[in-house]
Amino acid sequence: MTSKNPVRVGLIGAGRIGSFHGESVARRLVDAGLVAIADPAEGAAAKLAATLGVDNAYTDVGAMLAQPDLEAVIIATPARFHTNILVQAAEAGKAIFCEKPMSLTLEDADRAIAAARSSGVPLQVGFNRRWDQAFAEGRAAIDAGKIGAPQLIRSLTRDPGPFGADPDKIPLWTIFYETLIHDFDTLLWLNPNATPVEVSAMADALVRPDARDKGFLDTAVVNIRFDNGSIAVAEANFCAMYGYDIRGEVFGSGGMVTMGDVRRSSMTLFDKNGVSNDTWRRDTEHFVHGYTAQLASFVNSVRSGDIGDAPSGIDARNALAIALAAIESVSKNAPVRLG
């Protein structure tokens, strides 16, 4: 069943996550339709468009933004292109969903926020963890005062192994900009009304030590102190051989809430080899509901003009500020004050 007047969405970026978002709009959302795809790589947009039954494919983003019936865009390009495309889309009057990170500098974050505000278009950022049922229920418990005042907070991301990427093709500081950025947003979100005041980080190449001299980092731990006295820890690693491991925890004065599970389900196998569980192996499997729910929320914001409680440009800027402080802390081997 589809809506009589679906929101007309264009996808910018036909890579792995872009393709998944495109499929979500085309096949999983009832109130939206995918009407165009753009990607500068020759043939990439056309190939995905053929797969998803989309009529319009472009290699030029500007040409897609000029399509008369286009109402909104999803930006899923490599991170270094996000801000310029976001500003271009805002100036074209399109509602914007931008994958994280929204930008790589605070100046670009401010530029993106200002562009969306000036054009009066909704801007939502892809922090999908907020839409996961366990994390959403955890935040609800915190809001209801069920754990008291937050004291210790933890968020972790361990990507599934084996690690097979070429370190030379991974941009410097990716573990902070693109991996831990999720954890930074999660920690801020799970500690409402608190402001980070100090960041201390350590990082190394433990998965691929042979790439350490080139600046590659695949393992990191970040400590964050907030102005309400709470202390948070974010950690990441590019190679968890047992599966895709995403978890969160908030310990408070009156209790604790935990979120996330590497196990695909509560089904446990008992056999001659012992006891075992199947585990998540891809983000698009683990967070399929979260990925879909965030786009459904975005579609609603296109209709209403207001993103509500969804992650905003300001939220993206706040997470980026922690990422940049973590990078500075690693570079200087010292804590970094914020504010």
C-alpha cells in the first residue's frame, strides 16, 4: 500500500549505505517515493535506478536538484562531500537527510546549519542508533527517572571481523569522524541537558599494526567528563571476530539501563559443540528497523516542516566537537577542555 501523494525523494550517493537507503524509500516506506538518484561515478546511479525501478539517474547533483518534482534529498556520499552538497540542496529548497558526519569541521557544520535555516528546510542527520528499540526504551527510562541521576555512561562500536579493508584507502581519523561519531551522539543523547567539558582519548592500530606509521587507527577509547559530574566512555574497534557489537549502558544513582546485544535473537543452540548464538554481521541487518524508522521520521518532517526530536544539525555539530577534541587529545597526548 502506498500513499496517494508520497513525498518525492532523491538519493545522492549510490554506494553501500546509499543503496540501502534508496531501497528503504523505494520498498519499505509507504509515504515516500524514490524519484531520482545521483552519483558522479559513471553508471552507478543508473545501475541502482534500474534495480529499484527509478526513472531518473544523474551524474550531476545540480541537475538532479533541478528536477521539478523533487521535494527532499538523502545525502549518502563520502563524508568529505557532505557539507557542500547539503548547502547546495538547501539553496535549492530541498528538505535534507544527511548521513553522519554532517561535516568534518565546526566551520562547515555552522555553514550547513545556516544554509538549512536560511532556506527554511528541515535538516535531519543519520544517527540511527536513536531509532533502535532498545536504545529508545533506554532513553525513555532515563527520562522517567528510573535510574536516577546518570553517573557512568558507556557506548561502544565494534565492527565485525575479519578486517579486510585497505588501510591506505581509509581517510585519517575515520575511527573518530565516522565510527565513534555514533557513540558521541549516543552519549550526548543518553545524558540529556548535560554539556561535555573535557575529552581525553587514546588510539592505536592494534588490528593492523603494520599501518600505524601511516597514521591509520583502528582502536580507540575516549573518556568524556560532563558538567553534571557524569563520566562517559566511548570505545571502538574495527575487528570483532564474533560479530557486529553495538552496546550502551547508563549507570545512575538509582539503577542502571543497558542497551544492545550482539546476538541476533534470544535463541540459543545447545549441541555437541557446546552452547552458541548467531550474531549480527552487518549494520543494515542489526539496525534495519532504526534505519527505516529514521527515514520515516524524515518523510514526516518534509510534510510538517519540523524534524521534532530527530537528530538535528546542532546535534551533529555537538558530536563533531567531541570527535575533534578526541583527535586533538590523541595528537597532543593530553586531555582537551571544551567550551
